[in-house]
Amino acid sequence: MASVENPASPTAEGRLAQEFAVPSHVEAERVRMAEFAEHHGSAGRRVVLITSGGTKVPLESRTVRFLDNFSSGRRGASSAEYFLDSGYAVIFLHRHRSLYPYTRLYSGVNLLDTLQMEGEGSSGQVVVDQVALPNIRAVLKRYRAVKEAGLLLPVEFSTLSEYLHLLKAAAQALSSIGPKAMFYLAAAVSDFYIPASEMPEHKIQSSNGPLQISMKMVPKMLSPLVKDWAPQAFVISFKLETDATILLERARRALDTYRHQAVVANVLDTRRGYVVVVTSDTQAELALTEEDSHKGVEIEERIVGNLSAAHSNFIAQQG
Amino acid sequence: MASVENPASPTAEGRLAQEFAVPSHVEAERVRMAEFAEHHGSAGRRVVLITSGGTKVPLESRTVRFLDNFSSGRRGASSAEYFLDSGYAVIFLHRHRSLYPYTRLYSGVNLLDTLQMEGEGSSGQVVVDQVALPNIRAVLKRYRAVKEAGLLLPVEFSTLSEYLHLLKAAAQALSSIGPKAMFYLAAAVSDFYIPASEMPEHKIQSSNGPLQISMKMVPKMLSPLVKDWAPQAFVISFKLETDATILLERARRALDTYRHQAVVANVLDTRRGYVVVVTSDTQAELALTEEDSHKGVEIEERIVGNLSAAHSNFIAQQG
């Protein structure tokens, strides 16, 4: 049997430092996030860090090939909107080019199919076809208001290494506001990676025959995050499985191991209409009815409603 | 030493049939492509099939994780525009959500940052900020003209299996127009995959310890494409390496093996400003000067110019 790492091991942070070089922009991002948290914290606002999208795991150091996770970033992007509606300030730590709050509503359309020219030649207005971009005025208004109030701070990652270091930087940045910080870890983070020392520099040649890839387990950052980096914060992790029969047991096991506040458990095929929010002593099923779906209600509205209420209780208990 | 497959082996087509299940929509796409080719062929137009973007290789049958190739689809999308400018009809076989002709020019901007509301409340126009979307009127005009003339047929793939079967379908569809068909194979196709029979059904559990992935070589479709599916066509493949020292030798070897018309050879770091078009008896270096780059000239304009001239000669020789 393969050896199982102890995820509560104090070496996760050590492994991060040793095995993943710090990208050069992380310190500047940490400062931006800390300023954002302090600003909104002192205005009495709660701040949520949302992670969203999948991580890229290079197989070669000059990367042509990489391992990725299935994730459009839809859940993170829509949740960001509901957190903003609930009065939170949002740090949106997302995969480059994954879905983005508000813009996500139009991700399936080709921009050039939604525009109409007025006038002739090179001058004249270009106008939006409001049938092709439904609700565009309302969405644009909301997007503008959020942007002008400075309530949404986007931070981007592509590789696993960028994600891990930016998550640590975010946790440090949010520690100043204590229990008013929420971590909503919806990103699909790789469990496996190839250490830089074992990676070929150049593109792997197919003429060398079949490919054997040997991947190491990624250190579990939830452990130092909960214990050391942001011990007062309200922390939510996500558990996605394809096999419904093992889901709740895995969610409980994660809570037992990391001692954070909640796990949002979901199954790949039904994730848009059904999740279970698991805490140490509760288990709340959130589900959309057919009528909800017809009306365009999103499950993220329910998830955010459930968690922001739980966050209120959490803050009250700490106070 | 690992065994090297003979890429010219007649079994590539057999392996495609045996190892990759045919996706259900392939036959309908074949019919669409055949109608497109016949329509434009009988109007005296040449037709180019451009493949673009990377292929997704699932590691699990209910896919959470996959192997991918670095490719935004920029080269394919911009080349499509220059082929359209040169009078070709274009079948654009591209990775879902990779860059698309014309729209690619605005891929980096957030749609909602480019729009301005006129009037108040829920009515009134929404107008494009033409500073945020430079040249939008000219681009929109060109996009519309191409669309109205029916000169661009988009076909999408995501997985390697979809790509392989759609490529075969495209080759069959284009065989009716003989030497007037060009294949411009710019997609970044995986060299490796995991056979369905060896794939776990469910998400691989990280608690099982380190991951060993064993991948098989993908059958080389260039071989049946050139020999059987579209033997009269003008076929271009691409060779991307990270190591410049092996590039030209690899390009020559590909030409020797598959006996197609040209290889566009390029190195990852310099691919936007320098390529070599290699044929059995010529080697043309195409490079942008600094002045070209300042003016916004793209290397794809040069590549398409070179290849469409070569295609003219090729057609004349066959006639």
C-alpha cells in the first residue's frame, strides 16, 4: 500500500517553501490584499477570499504540456456576486481567464455577434443588441457600482505554485481582520505535481515511446491556513467527488483532520442543483427545485446565504 | 530503450477505430463540412482546414483531471483571417473556447469595461467605448462580411478523441475538391493518452498516495491523412520545439516520414516573430523585423502568404 501523508503534519508549510519557488509578484499581491482587507475591515465590512478555477501543473519546465483540473470557475464567479450582494468585500483569487463575476453571464456569446453599427464608414456609434446580451443594463449597473466602491479585488494565478503562494499571502493579508475574514476555497486545486528537480527542461519527445509520469502529492495548505496563517478566520473548503457514496464520509474526514468550519460537499453530475454544507455538528442539504431552475435561481445564492448566516454566528461567538 | 512506433504503419487508422470511440456528433459535422467544401469548391474557391488550440486528454472517465497542451489558439485564429483575406473558404476546427478569428483581437479585455450606458433606468442604448475596443468598426465590418458570405465554418473539439475523429471526417469531406484543399494543422495535439480501458471511472483519490500515470502514444493521423483520406490535398503540419538545436532535423524527419508538402517549424520562445517553412527541397525563413512588430504586422500574414503561393504552384502542377 502506498504511504499516506499525515495532512496535519507541520511540514506542509516547510514543503511549500522548499519545493515551490516563490513567484516574484507574490509580495506585491500580498500588500494589495492586506490594504484591501484593512480598508474594508475598518469600515466594518466582512471580507471573503474566494478561490476559483483550476490549477495548471507543468510537466516540463519550459512548459508545453500540463495537467489541469476540470473547472470553468463558474461556482466561484457566481458566488462572488452573491457575497457582494450580501455586503461582503471580495478578494477573487482566480485562474487566469476563468469565469469572472458579472462577465460570466455572457461568456458563451461571441462579442461580435452582439454589436450593431450605426452610421457609415469609420465613424458612428457601435451599439449593443440587448436581445443578444439580456439584462445588460442591470448587470452593467451592478458591475459599475461594485467597481466604483472598490469592493472586488481580482488576483490571478495560473500554475499550482502561484496558487499556493498567493493563498498563503492572502491568509497573511487577512489575518488583521480576525473572524471577519472568510475563506471560501472553491478552486479545483491539483492533488499531484512534479517537483522542479524531476522535471525535464525541454518538451518531452514522443519518439522516446510511451510516457511514464510520476507525480508527488501536493502539500495540504488547509492545515497551516487554519492553524497558523489565519487561525481566527471562518474557513470553508469544497469537496467534489464523482462517486456520491463516498462524498459525506470524505467531507467529515476533512473536517476532522483540519478542524475548519465547514465543507461544501458536491457530486460532479449534480453540482449545479444540489450540495450539502457539512459542519462539525450539522449537515444542511441545499437543493434547487425544478421551479427554481426555471426562474434562473442559482445554487450559489443558497450556499452563500447559508454560509454568511453561519459566519454571523461565528463572529458573534468570538466577540 | 523504449520501442519506437513506426508512424507510417498502416495501423494508425485501425488504432483510431479501435481505441477511440466515435463521438455521436461526428457524422453530422462531416456532412456540414462536405457541403461547405462542395459549395465553395464548385464556386472555384480553395478551402483550407485549419486546426487550432490544444487537445484535452482525460485521466478519468468521469473527467475531473486532464492533460492539456499549452495553446491559446492564437496562431490558428489569426491565420484564419489571413486565409479569408486571400480568398480561401475556411473550416476552423478549434478547441472549445480557444481564440476565434476577429474576436481574438479583444480577448484580453473585460466586456463590461468597454460598454457605456446612455439614458437612465432600464431603457436606453448601451454603446461601445471605441477606445477600449480599437478598430471595432473595421473589425466588425470584416467579421460580418465573412459571416454573410458563409466563408467561415467553425467546428469545435475538446478532447483528443473528438479532435482525431473530426480530423478524419474533415479529410473525407474535403477529398471531393482534390488539390484545392489545404490542411493547415496548427493544433497542439497531445502525443500521449490513456486508453479508456485503463482509465479509472472515478476521481483519483489523493489519499492513495503518489500518482503514477502511464500513457500510450497517440496514433499519428498525418499518415492516413496523406496516404488515404485526402491524397490529393496540400498538407502542412507544424512542429513546435523548445530546443532550437533539434528543430530543423525534426521537421525534415517529419517530411521524410509522411511525405506531405510542408512543415512550419518554430521554437516556443520566438514563435511569434520567426518560423521556418520547410519543404522537401526548400527552406524559407520568415521573420518579423522590429519595425514590423511596431506596426502590428503578424507572422501569420507571412506564413499564409508563403503557403498560399506554394498552394497555387501545387494546384498548377496537378492540373
